Amino acid sequence: MNRSCPHILDLHPGLPIGLVDSGLGGLTVLRQLRRCIPDESLVYLADSARSPYGERSPGEIRAIAAETAQWLRGRRVKAMVMACNTMNALAADVIRTEAGVPVVSLIDAVVANLPLNSGDRVVVLATAATVASGAYGRAIRHGHPGVQVQEIACPDLVPAIEAGEWNSARLEQVIINYLNPIFQIPYPVQAVVLGCTHYPLISPLLQQLLPWPVPLLDPARSAAMALHQLLQTTGLATCKPKDTVKGTVEFYCTGQTARFATSASHWIGQPVQVEQATLQPALLGH
Ligand code: DGL
């Protein structure tokens, strides 16, 4: 065995990293991981059959979080990224308990990297469940005292993106309505956090419809850096010699695999193969 790659408990550097989301959103996290740690192999679980999570109750989201974390654990991953802010906001404790491996949180990662000072203003766009949980507001105010946070729920965006509606006149109008409260906030606003992993998929449209120029922050960038650091400090970073074979990605989907494959191929710019994953049918549908 290579001595620079120590085994930690039963984890070792050759294992993949697990990601879970309700569908396409986690691809924005996957994209950042491919940029930051291209040698690592990934297992991606798209729980499309139960999308959108953001319209579910906290109890359902916590039950789904437990089940998906156990499923990924069953795939023998060495670390997990909660590639879904809604799970992160409502069930971070559940995922950490069930994962049995180190877990990276989008919310913790982006809050640690926010370039904010006391008195600054920040807007968070997220799902209804994430906004109702208040998790982003709490974390930002805790990490950056004196910062004003406005959280805005955008419940129709995830269903539209999942349905392939990425740039329609209807979607524009939906976004304009969601952004309405922003016009009441005194300018400048220092940042808009995309607090749902689906939203970076439509960031050009969001940028265009915001009333002022402002950085749109994608928490996945911070999460990728946090994961990179975690793998280094735990000795779990893959030991592949540089510039040889890149990491692989395995895709699983609880919903229609062919449909997810088509959309995922579009977003990541290459054909993907998707296998069916079977999870608890009790929580399927609404
Ligand atoms: N993409 C997820 C998030 O970051 C879940 C969205 C949903 O299913 O409502 O919140």
C-alpha cells in the first residue's frame, strides 16, 4: 500500500465522494467538484422522484435525508457533499449522523467565505423550506454580526428547471415577481447568495433581472474548496498520479433515468449514463 495514502477507519483514498440532490441542482456542485478536484471519482444520486424537496415538510425532508445518506453510505463513499441546500438547512444533523463519513455543508462553506462587513446587506434566494427554516439567515448573522439578510423563497423555480424551462418569458415573469422585495432594500447590496443548487443553472437570467449589478454567489464553489481541504487534511485525497486517468462519475436516479440523462448531459456538456436507484416508495409523490 502507498504510505502517503493512509487508511482512516475503513475509509481510503480510492473510494468515491457521494452527492445527493432532488434532481438537476446537484450538477452545479458536481461541476465545481470536477473543476477543483478532477481526479476524484463521484457518485451522484438524483432523487427526482421526490422533487421538489422545497415544498415538503421538515419531517419529510429529514426522513429523505436519512434515507439518501444511508443509500450513499451503502455505495461505499469516503465523504459526502450535501448538494442540496434544503436538506442542508433542515437535516444537516441527520445527514452527519447517517453518513458515517465526513460531510461538507454548502451553507457552512459559503458563509465562511462571504466577503461581508457589519452593516452590509445580503440577499439569499432559496426554496420555500430553506427560507422557512431560517438556516441561512441564522448562519450568516452568526458568522457576520451586523449584516442584514433578506431571504426570498422562489418555489416555482425548481419545478421549472426540472421541466426544462430554463429561459422562457413565463419564467422571467415568475423571477421578476420573486425579486420584487429586493426593490425595497436600499442599495448597495453586497451579494446575492444562490441558496438552492438549481439556481446557478439559470444564473444568467437571474443576473439580467436583478435591479443592480451584484455578485451572485454559488455556494458550490466554497463547498468544493472545503471538500478539497477536508480530503487533504484527513489523508483521503485520491492518490492517482497527476495527469493520468481522471475521476469517474456514476449517476443514479430515483425517477425517470432517460429523462434525467438527457437533461444532465445538456448541463454537463457530455453524454451520461444513469442507473435506476430504488428508495423508499412511502415518500414518493406528494
Ligand atoms: N436543489 C435543492 C436545493 O438546493 C433542492 C430543491 C428542491 O428540490 O426543492 O435546495
